[in-house]
Amino acid sequence: MSNPLSRRLARFAALTAEDHALLEDAGGERVRRVGAREDVFREGDRPRCLYLVLDGWAMRYKSLEDGRRQVLSFALPGDICDQHVLLLSRADHSMSALSATSVAEISATRISEIARASPRLLYALCLSNLVGQASQREWTINLGQRTALERMAHLICELFFRLRAIGLTHGNTCELPVTQATLADATGISAVHVNRTLQELRASNLITLRGKHLTIDDIEGLQSVALFNPGYLHLDEVERATQTARDGEPTTPPLLLAALAADGG
Amino acid sequence: MSNPLSRRLARFAALTAEDHALLEDAGGERVRRVGAREDVFREGDRPRCLYLVLDGWAMRYKSLEDGRRQVLSFALPGDICDQHVLLLSRADHSMSALSATSVAEISATRISEIARASPRLLYALCLSNLVGQASQREWTINLGQRTALERMAHLICELFFRLRAIGLTHGNTCELPVTQATLADATGISAVHVNRTLQELRASNLITLRGKHLTIDDIEGLQSVALFNPGYLHLDEVERATQTARDGEPTTPPLLLAALAADGG
DNA sequence: CGTGTTCTTGAAACTTGTCAAAGTTAGTGG
DNA sequence: CCACTAACTTTGACAAGTTTCAAGAACACG
């Protein structure tokens, strides 16, 4: 019940005891420890399995030929690297650990076993995938439309909300094991300006940031600066999904895949 | 054989005559004509079906409360709006036509029929979906790391390559029914600066752009300015997928959904 | 207790945005 | 088919935001 994948998927569907049991040994399948700054997989690698972050922070990123680098997303405990790695012949981006991290390697066949055994789990996996897409869209907007200050505030909001959803906050504080250089690669602003931007957020009494220790002093103020609306994170999708579990079929039209499972199962 | 969905999916898998037949009437299911600047669906709408662009150009976009707007992607003939609309209770972004456009409305049940009837089609649909995600990642990098000039060049490269793949180019020219204001919303730069940037591309003898008529004068030069690598568009994915069709099961580990279809079918 | 990484600061340069107005094009109705 | 209007493109001058470079301070690790 307490493994990260269970907790994650439980956000998207009301899982039964059997569902949890199914996920339980998936988490233990094969665990790999990755040190800070080490890659989990690299652009161009042949995909072998899905990676599930059990503990620690990771990021997905992609580089330009000349060395410029863009962080695509941060992966927190319970997050699965996106499924493209299984369908395409080569990974088109890399993933690396920001702190000491442990990741579970889940084979494709295991995933499909899980999905076939439980329509709820398939539904939850699809939703988890779609939430990843929604986040990528939000990052697109963040980079395209927001100012440096707004972007930083937005990123901090996202991380704080996500950490809170998985129980990794204490009141209004959390860890932020990310260097300013990495924040720069995530927000598309220079490292120097990240520094100035963080100072501005501090000066506005919105956050306190010392070392890797972040405190949100004024979450509403921060959200308002960031034009942050947590909807895209779908942190409470479970309400609708609960109906799914009850009726056997989702109340909203299912994605092609969810539909498949419902009919074909 | 000649409908846009067929052509699109044929890029991702070697389709049989039956596959094409299946797709044939899907395209005709229900066609809606949308005038320029008109919305196909709007953020907050309840999803009813998938939209397939048959003809004309459309865009997906999302707005900030204060009116700033980010284009998320352009949809050309053969493109499907992404599938999130079916799994989430509310659309989290809008889609609107850039020119007179016709879109087919494909119901969720129809999609799942198609997917269940042919593993190849399911596989192709999944790939189509993943290519959309890869594009979104590329846009993230574009906005985060490239300069205004590089971004414009990159966007033009993407559009030209995509148009060529669907036969909508004539030599090195194509239509570009997009105002500079829209290009601004897509590249995250101001409309005025878009204008200057286009002039710079013209001055470098890379493109000719008069009205809605675009000519690429030096595609290699443009790609090099843009740091453009067409790989993410997966314009030639069919090679691997051909194997799929032959062996009945993909040679690379299938996505959870493709796996489902292969086993459950 | 070094030593390398990360954070911070200042000044100057550069890119991009804003404002405002003029020119051009396209579409509509008389 | 012209005239008129609205939408779109182009221009210049200036302001603002952000980057770059360079150097010093703080911190973290072995």
C-alpha cells in the first residue's frame, strides 16, 4: 500500500486491495540506485523498460548540439518516466538523478500484465500519462509567456504542490535539491538571473530559500505572481475515477486504450 | 486510401486494405466546417469526441488570465487533436481554425472499434500520440533555449517538413496561412519582433515570405540556423512498424496499450 | 582544512518589448 | 468593380528585461 506507484495511481482511481497487491511486487522488480548527476538513461539509448522513481529527485532533459540544455520536467517519487521510451526505437531525451535516487525498472510485459489484470489500473496509468502531457503543455506556456519572475514562481508552485500531494512537505517547507544552474535550465533563464529572481521572491516575502531548504511564506502571493493554477496537475482526479471503479466503466468517454480494456477484458 | 487519417497512420504502420477501409468511413462520420478564427473546442468544454483535421490549418492554444496566449501546436490535415480530451472531464486548452477548415468528429466508441479491429491501427494511433508528445517536448526546448531568430527558423522548418510529408508543398514553397501575431504567440516573442525576425531570415536569403506564400530558399541554411533536427517528427517511422505488421507483434517492446491489443485480441 | 562547486554581486552590452504611427493588403458591400 | 473598412505588416525611437563577463564569498565534501 505504501509503495510510490500505489500512492501515485491511487490518486487517479480508487484501487482495490488486489490492485495494490499487483503493484506491490512491481515496485520491487528491480531497483537501481543512481547517484546525483548520474544518468538513468540517455538520449539515443534503446528503451528497455519503464523507470519509476521510488526515492529522490530526477529530471528529464534534452540538449542542443551546442551544449544548451532544457529540463523538460522533474520526476519526484511515484513518477514514471514517460512511456514513449517503450514505443520508439530510441529515447529522444535523457533522464538523470538530481540527488541520490532509487528507481524501479519495470519491464514492458509487467506493465501490460498489470494493465490487463485491472481496468482501474490501466485507467490510472493512462491518466498518469495524460497528466504528464498536461504538464508539458503548462511548461510550454511557462517558457513562452511568463517573465523570469513568473516562471520561477510557477516552477516553485508546481514543485511544492506536487511534493505536498505525495507527503514530502512539512507544513509550508520542503527540500529543493536543485542547483540554481538546474533551475536555469528548467526556466530558460540564465543562472545569474535565476539568482536575482530568487532574491526578488525573497525580498517580496514570498519564499525563504537557504541551501536546499525551501519555505513558502506566502503561497497565495506566490501563486498570484506565478499565475499558477494547479488544475493541470490533476492532484484530485480520484473523485471521477472512483465512479469508474464502482460502475466498471468510466463515466466520461474513455481514451481509446481505457475503452479497449473495458470492452476486451 | 486517400483520406487524411489513412495517410497519417500509414506513416506509422504498414496498413492493409481492411485497415484503410476501417478508416475510410471514420473520416466521413461527421464533418464540421469551421471558419478562420473560429474555435473547434474551447478550454473548459466537456469532451465529446476526437477531432481530425481533414483540410485547412488549426492550432491548439492556451490562455493566461491576463490575455497572454501560447500556441501549443499547429494541426495540419491528418492531425488528430490530442486524446486527453477524452479522458479528462474538461479540455484544458482550446483549438481553433486558422483558415477555413473542415474537421471530422470521431466518437470515442468509433476510435475504440478501430483500435480493437486492428492492432496495427492501435499501434499507429499510439505512435501518432507519442509523436505529439515528442513535438511538445521540442517546443519546450524551442521556447526555453533558442533565440528569437532560431525559434522562428525552427518553427518554419517544422511546418515545412510536416507539410511536405503530407504532400502540401510544391518544390520548396508552401502556404503559411498564419498571421505574424499568431507566429508571435507560437514562438513566445512579440509581434513586432516577429516581423523583424522574419526580415532577418529574408535578408539572410533563407526564406521568401509574401503574404501567405512561403518559399524556403535555403533549407540547409535554415535548419542550421534553427538547430533543427527533424527526428522528433518521426516522419519515417513506418520502417519499424512494417515489422509489426509482419510479425503480428512489434519488434520493440510495445507501449502498455499496444501490448494490450496484441495479447487481448 | 583545503578544494571545487555553488551562490552572489556589479557593470556593461545586447536582445527583445513597448508604443505609436504609417503603409499595405484583403475582404465586404454598394 | 470600386470604395471602404478592418486586419495585418512595417518602421522608428525608446524602455525594459535579460545576458554576459568577471570576480569574490559562502558552502560542501573528502
